Amino acid sequence: MEALLKVKSNLGYSLFKIYLLNYILNYLLAMKLSRLAISDEGFVFDPETGNAYTVNETGLLVLKALREGKSPPEIAQALSEKYEISPGAALRDIEEFLEILRRYHLWEGKTDG
């Protein structure tokens, strides 16, 4: 019985560590996204690098949702409702957009939802 309690305790501690690491990662990603100046017209400026970009309406929606801490699957659900496409198709588009952001060093998160 004591060994079982220890396993449960270790499992709880491991889950806490995973939660904490996930929280820290999300905080750092939000910091990176928060430095961007994003206009309602889709103009994106990175003051750290001086680079400027433009995104379409969908890209703007994704960036704003990421800043709010939403996950790619959550964003995909919102896009599927707004544009009447399947959540799977929306998620694939989001993952492709996140890869582009990663290439420009604007995103460091996972692209697999």
C-alpha cells in the first residue's frame, strides 16, 4: 500500500511539473507575441528586429487568438464556425501559418495543436 501511495505521489508531482513547464512555455510564447504591434488592418511590426509584415483577415484572427492564449485546436474551431469549413481543414491551415511564423522567428510553439 505504501508503494502505491508513493507511485501516486510521484505521478502527481510529475503531472504538476508538466503543468508548470507548459505554463512557463505559454508565458514565454505570449511574451514573444506581445512584443508585436498588430494593427486591425493586418500590419504586424516587430520592434525587436524592425521587421514589418502583413497578414490577411484570417492571419489576424489567428495572431490575436494566440495572444489571448488560445490553442491551435481552439482557434481552428472558431475559424470553422466563422468560415464554415471543417475543424480539420482549419487546423491544417493554422499549422501551416504557424510554420511560416516560426520561419520568421515570430513563433516558437508547437504546430501540432
